[in-house]
Amino acid sequence: MDRRRKKTRNAIFTAFTALLEKKTYSALTVQDIIDEADIGRSTFYAHFETKDELLKALCKDIFDHVFPSEIMSEEKHDFSHHSSFSDRITHILYHIREKQQNIKGLFTGECGEIFMGCLKEYLFRVFDDRLTEDSPVPRSYRLDHAVSSFAETLRWWLREHSEYSPEQISSFYFASVPIPKD
């Protein structure tokens, strides 16, 4: 994607998340987004077919960054030399905290269901290989439980308890859910 398209796309994302702090998702119109982003209607539709497509693209943009396939060295938090699963979860929590302004409003309202669905898709990939086979509980149930618990942990953390560090949230999660940390 060229630089101009990226800049326009980011302006649309920024306008969308700013408007979600003021209006409900259902009350938000494409015209509102166009006005806030200061772009033309055809420009919006060149990027997104619908408001739902915009929301899904925003989720993908956020989660592709938050859930990297390979952990690289980063300036603000370097987990590249950590290999445990709890380290991976803590790393994800740092990214979530960095994206907090974009994510916080997405957990609520009508768009919350679409957002949570996208979030869980990524979480299923992260958690899938962490479950052991030595359990009488069906694997699909345990995976759904681990993912749902983590998603709700994020909601709890971002909504009302952001004073806790990513390390603390990770330790709370692993103390509550029977999933291997290493």
C-alpha cells in the first residue's frame, strides 16, 4: 500500500475511533466518518464498502500488530529473548495497552460483538497449541474457555483497572485459568 493510501486509511481509522467515543456504533454514519476524517465519499468507499468492513479492517490492523507471528525486539518492551507462553501473553498485553485508546471504545456497544469475534479469532490461534491432551474435558471447550476468559480479562483491565501492569494482568490470568505458562 502506498504512503498516500496508508495516510488516508489511518485518517479514517482515527476518525472512526474518535467518533465511537461520542456516539454509539448504530448511530454512527458513514457521513459522520467522512466529515471527521475530512475525506470525500468516494475516497471512503475506495477503502471500505461498509461501516462493518471498516470495523473489521480496524480490528485486523490492530490485531496484526498486537499478535505478531514472531516476537521482535521492540524499543518500549523487548520480549524477543523470552520464550514462555506467559511471556507471550505479557507481550500481547503490552501491545493492547499501547493500543488502548483505539480498543477501549470497541469493547462496548453494538460493535463490541464484532470486535470480540475478531479478537477471539486471533486468540484461538495463540492458545490453540498451548492446550495439553491429557484432560477428560473436551479440547474445544477448554480452548473456548481459555480464550473467552482472556478476552474478558482484557475487557475488565481496559474498562476499569488499567492501573495494573501487563505483568500483573498476566499473573492474574494464569492464576485463574488452568493453562500451561511455559
